[in-house]
Amino acid sequence: MIVAAPCYRSPAVDAQDERTQVDPTANPWAMLASLPLFSGLPKTVIDAAVAELEWITLPGGSLLFEAGTPADSVYFVVSGCLGAFGSSGELVGRIAAGETVGEMGLIVARPRAATVRALRDSELARLASGTFERVLLSHPEAILRLARLSVERLLENAPARSSTPAAPRTIAVIPHNPGIDIAALAAALVASLSRLGRVDLVSSARAGRHSSQWFHEVESRNDFVVYAAEPGDTAWTQMCIRQADVLLLAARAAEEAGPWQVLDRHAHAAQRAELLLIHEGGIVNGAAARWRQALPGAPCHHLRGPADMPRIVRLMTQRAVGLVLSGGGARGFAHLGVVRALREHGVPIDLVGGSSMGGILAAGVAADWTDDQLFERFRRSFVETNPLSDFTWPLVSLVSGRKVGKLLRRELGDIDIQDLPLPFFCVSSNLTSGRIAVHQQGPLWRWLRASVAIPGVLPPVFHGGEVFVDGGTMNNLPVDIMRAKNRGPVIGVDVATDPTFTSDIDATEAPSFLNLFRRQHRRRKRPNILQILWRSGMVNSTTSRQENRGQSDLLLMPPLESLDLLDWKSFERAIDIGYRHTCERLAGGALDSLKSSLS
């Protein structure tokens, strides 16, 4: 038997909200009659069931039953929310107020098929198997109704198991220490959330002496609820943790990082913890790495000022726009035109990623550079100075790679990927493991250098005993990686539109040195060594690129066939093509489609 646990109680009550707690046992008959299973059944049946009900308060994170245990009862969720977990601990379904849980095990006489825990502080009514069976046997219509409800639940949860998790609705803001103005931070969060729907803010003073039923009603009336926690392991902070889908952990970036012991004690598996680093002015380099040591794997948000909060809110609520930029050499300049067009049309860019040249340009976007800064810096690095002109003895590559490494360090410095204002990733190909490598931390310049290391053209990056080359050899349009983050719609930009890679000669040998200078030879169409190596490196990613195109919510493919992959002087032309193409697509309905996915 489950022992009822006390709900949060506070002596303080907001004068503007004097409603007392709602006791579900005050009118159990009405509660039971309102449930889909019992609705419309004779009064005598409901009376018999009410007499057998056991009332349970289940704190958030608490276990209701485990998979494999005997099915000895059915539960009715009065308030709160439960979660069903699979064998690997993954959340496979939610049981909301008004639904039943555990009935299938009784019907088929089998052990529990899943582990069920409370996702919120929840009120439940338990009906023992004997009473449940008597209700069903005496009223066949109840059996039919139960079967219908069970099928409906299976149909609802089936796609959820194979798709992305539901967007969070409750957020607990938890300060690391008393020095953080939690009231101001929570108010800023509420202001940004209000653009997406109805939102309510609950503090310890407002919560007063209310039970889980009151919290359930607050959540039912709103699209989002923000819980403003307290520093330390207080009763109110524990309550906030139990009620939250997302735990937003606020800390001052410049302060010494410390553990989050309150999470270890009270958080449960279905919750998502995210780090919010508060910066006074510019981003403190190295802060993300320090603070994430205590929260391995937790996403990190940088809050420099009010302008960052809407983006952080979109990221947490899975309404963020992810931008993925493909490799494509000099054609990659078209990405700058795409970014300019998106910004002009009010499309937010909340997180970015890319491969090869697309990774380099995406890094500029992640650094929060303006359009003018993007154009000026990349013109200086790739047009005024050809980055592939430092030819060397071809022991491992045609060029030394010094110019590329130098320009990356000059424009990006020694910043860690985690310290970029916008979430960012780039990809390279790990020749040691034979797998794609996704870089989301570490020196930005190093992993961008790896991402553009075209085999045979630029030398590989050797690091940690492994060998990394151009990401485009395995995944030139990593939309799948962005999609797996489950942050919202994804815009994929593919500038590697392949021209017909042909030649008008018939030969099996390289031309002689003398023939290189003959007029007739110069008129013939023969790819040079750089073009051959570049094309060879991208061939293997053709299949993945086609698949990733289909995963984009908006796919942009600027018509760049006339531009050579190594034509760095086509800078302005490529930008213009990317800009015009994006404007045309947005004007043609793509903008409305994006906005609908963000609402």
C-alpha cells in the first residue's frame, strides 16, 4: 500500500488569492462520476465504488508501481500528472487528470507493463482489483467503455514513442545562491513566455497553504507556469522541483562553480535540467565549461541582458529556430545572404550548426555578429586573402593549412564553443573511428579547422590520438543532428548543389608537362586536382544529404550551379543569390509556415 505523503504547506498566503485548498475527498461521488469510465453508469455502481476508494497523495518523482509487479489495483488521477517509463528509463507516455492507470494489467491478468511515477505532486484514488472486477462484471457497458479508452490511449501514445517528447509547460527557476534576484529573473521569464500563451508565476508566498489540487488548477488554466524557487534545499524549492518539467538553474557566470545538491536529492528522471549563466556585460570565457562540470550534458544558456531571454524561452519550450548550413566552398558565401534575409523578415535564429564552410559561417552567426560584421570579416578572410594558397610539399595535403588556422584564430580568438552566445555545433569526420564527430565544446578554431580539412587539400587535424577531416565527407548537411536536439523547426540550407562533374576529354593519364602549355589543351575541359579532391571528398555524403534535406522544415537551395567551389572572388554574387532565393521562398508562404510552428 502506498502511504500518503504531505503536500507543501506555507504559513504565508497572498492576500489576493485566499482560495483554500481543494480536497478531492470532499465530494468523491462527483469526482468519480466525472471520470470517463464511470460517466453515465448507475448511481448504485458509483456508490459501491466510492465506498471502496483509497485516497493517495503522491509527491512528484515518487514511484507508483514498477514494471513486472503484480497488478492488484487501478488508479484514477484526480490531479497532477503521472509518467509511464519504459525498460530503459525513457518516458513513453503521460497520464493526466481524469485518466486511469493500471487497468490493463487487471484486464489481461498480467504484471505491470511499465513503471509509473508522479511527474507532479498528484492526487489519486485507488480501487482494489476485487471491486474493479465487480463493477465490470455487473455492467458490461463499463467493459466496452474501458476498452475504448484503452485503445484511444494506445493510439495517442504510439506516435509519441517514436517522435519527440512533448514541450514542457512548467519551469522551476532555481537560484544557485542568495545573490541572484530570483524575483526579477522569474518576472523576465514570464514576460517572454507571455508572448507564447497564458502564463502564471507562483512564488512561495502565493502558494500559501494550498495542496496539489490547487497547483493542478493553476496549471490547467495556463499554457505555462513558472515556479520561483529559493536558494538552498528548502521545502518550497523541493515543491518547485517536483512540479517542474524543466529545471532552469540560474548562476552568476563570474562566480566560482559549485554543485547542485538539491537536484541530486529531489529531481527525477523525466525532468530536464538546463543551466542559465548570468553575465554582467560580455560573456565570461570559460564559464560554461566550469559550471557544466557539475551538470554534465546539461544545455547552457547565456543571459547577457533582456534581449537574450526570448531566445532562451524559445529554446526551452521547443519553439526555437535551428539553422543548419552545408559545406560548399566558395558557394558557402550564399549563407550570408540567407542569414540577412531571415533577419530582415523577422525569423529568429536561435541555434546554429554546420559542416565544412557552412560550419565556419555558422560560427559567425553563433557569435552574434551583425550582417556588416559577417560580410566584412569573411571578405577579409576569404576574398582579400585566398586561404588555400599556401601550397606545400604534398606529403599529406596540397596546402599547409597555416593560413586557414591563422585566419580562424584571428577572427574567432580562443573562445570555447560553449561560450558562444548562441548554441552551436560543427561536424567533422573521424577517420580513426569511421564516424561523424559532433563538436559542441572545446576550442572553436580547432574544430572549425577540422570541419574544413578536405582530404588531400588541407591536412587533417590530429587530436587525442585520432584523425579528423572535413565533415562534408560524411555529413555535409547535418540537419539530423539539429533535429535530434528537439528544440523546434529546422531550416536547412544546402549550397552544395552539384553541377555536372564532367570532362570533354578521353584519357587515362595526366597530360605531359609540355601539353599543359599548348593552346589546344587549355581549351579542353579537365577538372584540376583541387576540384577532383573536393568532389571526391563530398561524394560519400550524397545519400545522407538527400535524407537530411527531407528532415528540414524549410529547405533552402540557392541556385549556385554556375559558381565554382573555389571561386572566392564570387563573394558578392553568391551572397546576392542566397538573399534573393530566401526572400522569394519566404514571400511564397514559407514565412507563414515557420511562424505557425513557433506559435
